[in-house]
Amino acid sequence: MSKGKKTMYTLKEAAEEINYSTKTLRRYIKEGRIDAFRIHRSYRISAAALERVIKRDMRRNFESDMGLIDSCYTSLWLLGINALSPLHRGFEAIKEAMRRGVNVKVLLLDPDSLAFKARADKEADGIPEYTVKRLKSEFETSMALCRCIADSVGTGDKYGKIEVSLHGQEPHCSMILIDYISGENVYWACNYNPYPKINSTRGISGRTFFVENAPEEKEKKTKKKTKESNKIIKIQVSEDQKNLKSLDAYKKEYTDLFNSATCVSVYEDVEQKS
């Protein structure tokens, strides 16, 4: 490990690094899913043990991501360092959504920003220069996918549009936000993936949390008007939940970042299609 890199964590510090609760980490220790040792009455966990947990257990739920992409009504918003996974895995589904009128926003990290270089340093496992090249290659692939989607769908009036913007802020999460129809109403839903704080972990790491603003089922059955329409529904794809915000807060976070970002055209030479 490089000089100055933290090598040992208390239980609380370890939980904060990977966005777990201490309760879940204690259970992991008892189940043998993470290596730890005791000093007096306190647990200590090595950085290497945390990295093993991240690589083994902490993976985004791509099935859930695809479920959101397939379910979008008029809006599909993607946020990531390069958003390569949803763009690649959801390539055909995104095109189909746009053909039925869904507008897509893609918010990526600017490869010329200081935040991009800082992220490469954080993800680096051995050679930082290699990580910069990898992230830039992933970014270029994402841009190529966006342009290919735009070209394949075209610019007919009945089709949705794809917008791509680049921001330069330090990334701390990825998100997929959609609006969807349930019954006679339109709601919003979000897959939220906080990035682990520990170094040498990629953006693809991290657990998936599901947040929506639909009322709970029991409130729907009563047919009574309620002020709980923006209440977080505690449905989660992964088992541990920590510091989730309301759906409106995630929408605002995305919108503020998108509006302050730099728009990049993906429609050069794209044909008009009716």
C-alpha cells in the first residue's frame, strides 16, 4: 500500500467508508463475511478486508437498473462518472424508450476537469496513469453510445431526445431517475448508488437503493387524500439502508447539477426521421 494510505479502521470508520451501518458490519463479522479482530472490546478491520468485501459483495443491481429503464414514461435521467453500464446494458431499451417519446438526460464527469483526475487517483490500484486512460476510454465509449442512440432514433417529432452534459464536481454517487405510470397517476423513482469512500474502488462498486414518491399501498386502498405523496418508500434493492433522502431531493440534486453543466451535442449529422 502506498504511503499515507489508511490501513486500519474502527467499526464506525469502516461503516462510513463503505456506507454500511455498524449493525450490518457486526453481522457480517459474526457470519464470517468480513475479516476482523478485537482489540479489547472493539473491532478493527483492515483496509484489505474492506476492499475484499467491496469486490465480493458490493455490486450495482443491474437488473433493477434495467427495470427502471424499461418502465420510464416520459423521462429517463442517468448520472455517473461515465454511465457506461446503463448505456451499454440498456442500449436497446433506451432506443425503444426514445421511440415512444421518452426524453433522456445523461450527466457525465468532464474528462478535462480536475475532478476527473482526482477520481482517477482515487480509483487507481497501482498505476494512476492507467486509470486515467481507462476512465477516458470509458467516457469516449459512453459518448459514442449516446451518439449512436441519437443517430439510430433520429429527430422526428414523435421521438424523444437525448441530452448529454458534462460537469466538473467531485462525484459521490450514480443515479437513474425515471417517471412512471401507476394506475392513473405519474410518479418518480430513483436507483441511488453511493460510491464507497475507500480508495482503489471503481464507480461500478456500491449498493443500489430504491426510492420513489408513490404513496404506500395501504394509503392507496383508503382512497383518502394524503400529504405523504413525497414520503420515502423504504424499498431497497440491497439489505442495508443509510441516510436516504426524499425522491424530490434526488431530483433537485440532479437538476441543479445538470443545469450548471456544459451541454455537449450528440446530434451532428443525425437524420430527420418521421
